[in-house]
Amino acid sequence: MANTKSAKKAVRKIETRTAQNKVHRTRMRNEVRRVEEAIAAGDQDQAAAAMKLAEPLIARVGQTSIIHKNTASRKISRLTKRVKAMSAGT
């Protein structure tokens, strides 16, 4: 248990930051899931639209160190590749 005033404040800040990070991570995962569902359904327009929303979210989450920046780049790259492959296949 935190004893000093500064340690108690640090605990409060960590709780706030953790809650905020959880919101951002969940939102990112939901957007990624929407892209993957559109790809699975074979709906190219919906996949492209979902990717347009997901890409900046993934980048922002990577930029703020909620996930590692290379992980964010990899997710964006692989999703973009899969969406583009749909247009090539059609």
C-alpha cells in the first residue's frame, strides 16, 4: 500500500491511465475485428471503409505505447495487404 502523498497520487494516476488505455485498446480491437469480418464476408467496399477507420486508430495506439509501435505497423501492414488482395482477386 502506498504510504506517501506522492505515491498515493501515482496510484491514482496509474488507475486513470490504465482505464484510458483499456478503452483505446478495446476500440482498436473492435475496429480490427470489423475489418476482418468484412474480409471474411468478402465485402470489399465495407472492408476498405473499415480499414480507413481502423488504420489511424491502430497508429495512435502504437504511438501512445499502448501497443508497441512495430506491432501497430505490422497490424496495419497485414490488414492493408489483405484488403488490397480482395480488390486484386475480384
